[in-house]
Amino acid sequence: MTTMTTPVLQASGVTMRFGGLTAVRSVDFTVNTGEIVGLIGPNGAGKTTFFNCLTGLYVPTEGTVTYKGTVLPPKPHLVTKAGIARTFQNIRLFANMTVLENVLVGRHTRTKEGLWSALLRGPGFRKAEKASEERAMELLDFVGLAAKRDHLARNLPYGEQRKLEIARALASEPGLLLLDEPTAGMNPQETRATEELVFAIRDKGIAVLVIEHDMRFIFNLCDRVAVLVQGEKLVEGTSDVVQADERVVAAYLGEPFEGDPGTAETADVAAAETGAAPQSSTTSTKGEAQ
Ligand SMILES: Nc1ncnc2c1ncn2[C@@H]1O[C@H](COP(=O)(O)OP(=O)(O)OP(=O)(O)O)[C@@H](O)[C@H]1O
Ligand SMILES: [Mg+2]
């Protein structure tokens, strides 16, 4: 990975305003070939909004996004076609379709026949169906859902629905996969399995950008992590660098970072020694970032 770092995704100066609220502010961001990059930050930091700017769901108020050197078109299906696939924070599957059908729908940008033909199963679709179905089954096997091909999506347990979303995203044969909280609602075993799955995706040559609140997952997985706070990129670096940065801890606690840690404790000890009441409160956290 140290040899030949070619950017897959490049965002420059991306800003997204909603009326008076600036949800994302002048964010520069790069994902290189072969990388797994994490995007973290407290609730409401602008992570999903940033994803939406990358995938054509929102047209950024300012800034540009390029994929492999080409400026992305401002339409989700064209972005998918260009090579970026995503999953959603709130799972979006066709609940009353089978597992296999959900993946087949994900293939529509890569087949000549298109979405309606896939949904209506027209004659053109049936011809292309066999090859598509083989590829879809490969992907289901890859995520561990082959045995459930004929189950309705809505009957899958939550963790498997998330896997199915990943299989469907992979069906568009992306060069970059964006995952928005892929382990939300998963138990520790499922989270571990998802970690392995993301490594396996990267090993197939697909770069990955992942939003997650599970820090263990992020720091195990990512080559690089960027921290978004109130729409701005606060810190970016390797897991070690980000973990050691006190501004990140302060951002998560929802309190401004004020100089040396321990200052408050020192003051309390000094106050206790002189018999005065403690001046600071080191126990109050506001709990904004649940
Ligand atoms: N379509 C919209 N219209 C207006 N405001 C929005 C819209 N989408 C997001 N916001 C606001 O932008 C800010 C960032 O929200 P966003 O969902 O991107 O945060 P997030 O980092 O993904 O948070 P979480 O970790 O909770 O998912 C929030 O204040 C949110 O209310
Ligand atoms: Mg979000």
C-alpha cells in the first residue's frame, strides 16, 4: 500500500448547507486504491451528509468530488454506474423480494437491460438472467447468505439484512464501497464477521470508506481515519495518531478541550489540601454524544 497510492476518490472543499445550517464545511478528503478509510465523529457531525454529497444524493453547495480523476455526475444512479456503491444507515432493502432478487436488482447498472426489466422480468432480462444470477450467487456466497437465497429479505435477522445490503452494493461491481454504520445493531460476533468481510472486500481490490461508531471496529480495520466534528474535519491519520489525539476525545465528550489533561484534578487536590471545596467538576459529562 505504500507503493503507488492512486486516489480513487477525491473531495475538495465540500460544503453542504441546509438553510442556515452548515452540515459539512470545506472538507478535503481522499481515498486511495487499496485503502480502508474510516470516518468517525459524534452524532450529527455531518458524516451521512458527507456520504450523500459523495454519492449524488445531495449536490454540495460548494466543492467538487472526483472518482478516478473524473468529476462525478450529480445523480445517484450515475454515481453508482461510475463505480461508487453504498449501504445506508437505515437499511434500504426490497422487503418483499427474496434475498437473490435484491442482489439482482443491485446488478441493474451493470446489465444492458436496466432496472425495470429486472423488476418486471421481461424477455431481455430473462436472457441476461443466467449470467447475472451466477454472479449474484457468487456474491451471496461471499457474504455468507447463499443458503438463504429464496428467503424474503424482511424475514432475515437484522445482521443478515446488513450483509445483504453489502452484497447488493457489490453487485454493481464498484471500485469504491461506502458503508454507513455497517455494524449498527449487530452483536459482537456479527461485528467481528463484518470486520473480516470488509478486509475480504478490500482484498478484492475495492477501496472502502466506512462510517462507524464502534471504535474497536474502526481502529482494527482502517488504514486511515478522519474525524468530523460539527461538519469540519478535525483530525486525520492512522488509527494510532487519531486515538492519541486529545481533541478527538474532547469532541466525543462534547466538551471543549482545555490544555493539559489533569489540570482540573490538580486544582481539586490543591483545594482539598487547603481545606477548600473543589473548584472544578470532573464528573459532569453532558452525554450529548450517545
Ligand atoms: N436533509 C437535511 N435537511 C436539513 N438538515 C439536515 C439534512 N440532513 C442532515 N441534516 C442536518 O445536518 C447535520 C448532520 O447530520 P448527519 O446525519 O450528516 O450526521 P451524522 O454525522 O451522520 O450523525 P449520526 O452519527 O447520528 O448518523 C445534523 O444537524 C442534521 O440535522
Ligand atoms: Mg449518520
